Amino acid sequence: MRSFLRLSFLCSIVLITGWRVQHLAAQQPAATNAAPQPTQTDRDSGYEVMAKGVVASRIFPIQFKSVPLRMEFRNLIMGKGTSEAVTLPTQALLEVRLGQVNASIRGTKHEYHQGDFWVAEKGDSVILENPGEVTVIRAIYIYKRASGKE
């Protein structure tokens, strides 16, 4: 029952976010490919449009005191379809938390299912394709210096 409620909650977030993205896209000129600037409502919801087709939760940062390492955790959520390229700011560990995704990295396409992990390098452009209804990906950004810059 709990997993059904969690799935229902995620689906409602994706549907609401999808509606907001569609509404904002309809207001922009057709020549623009940039992701819409988040409104106050978007920022208050805790989600931002990372690229067309992908929304991301707020970053949860962890700074280690014993080593010069910082990690940032966030969830990437997408509905059915293909996203624009998502460029990663640093090395990232990605895990499919819900659903299935086909990820194209450096020209190679891989299929990942719930529970699968993979690593992407700094500067990689990742194109995500979701053949199902909803996919949730946990992204863990790994910064090797305390300042957050590699």
C-alpha cells in the first residue's frame, strides 16, 4: 500500500510538472530551445526543469569533514519520451529508482532497469529515453574538493 501511495505521489508530481512545462513552452517563441526559467511557484515546489523532459529535485549536499569530498544528491524525474541532452557538472553516480531508462552517453546507448547503477563523467551529455510512464533516477554528483569545484 505504501509503495502504491509513493507511486501515486510521484505520478501526480510528474503530471503537474509536465503540465507546467507544457504551459510554459506554449508561451515561449518556437525558436527557443532553452529550458524555461523557473517561476517562483516552480522554486517553491522544490523542482526545477533540468532540460526539456526532465525535472530535478532540490540538491541535498553532504560535505565530508575527514576528506576533501562533497556529494550532492538529487532525483531526476521524467515522463514518457526522450529528453534533451543533460550536461553533468561533475562525475556522477546514477541509479534507476523507478521504471526503466535508455541512456545515450558519448554516442553509446545503454538500457537500465530499476536498481541498476552507472557512472557518467564530468561534462558528459546524457540523453534519456523513457519507454514507460514514469522514471525516477537518483543522481549523486561527486566533487573531489571541498569548494565543490574540480
